[in-house]
Amino acid sequence: MTTAPQQDQPPEEGAERGGNNAHQPRNPLHGVTLEAMVTALVEHHGWAGLGECIPVRCFNVDPSLSSSLRFLRKTPWAREKVEGLYLATLRAQRRASPRK
């Protein structure tokens, strides 16, 4: 016989992914999709520049958003490189922008 979880129990690890930004207020990747990251990187670096920064076939040979997303979703090490480059690009853009 199973019982329903009590309401005052903390959520299980990973259960907070439901869009609640309170658990990760300073994580710049929280809520950013892989598609948004790749699109922003292509707009900033172009496909050729992205292929130089991260030398993978999906960026260098007949690049497209759909083929890149398919590869990155299956390849954790490549996705980590894309996330790192995205964060570095955000930092560079913040440094370059004039302060208010």
C-alpha cells in the first residue's frame, strides 16, 4: 500500500525544474534552452567562428540548427563546451556594454 507524500516534505532533488527561478536565482543558464544558446552563439560568432571555438563536425560541415541540437543533446561533453562558450560570451558582452 502506498501513501501520498506529505505536503511539508521538501521536494526531491531535481523536482524544482518546474520553472521556479527561486532555487537558482544566480544561475545564468537557468531557463535558457539549448536552442537559445546555439542561436545566440551563431548570431555572435557565426557558424565558422563557432566551429573554430568548438571544433565539432556539426558546426563545421553543412551546419544547421537542427543537426547541431540533435548532436548536442546526445553528446554531454559537447553540450558542456557550448554552455561554457555561451557563459564566456555573456561575460564578454557585459564587460563591453557601458554601465548605467
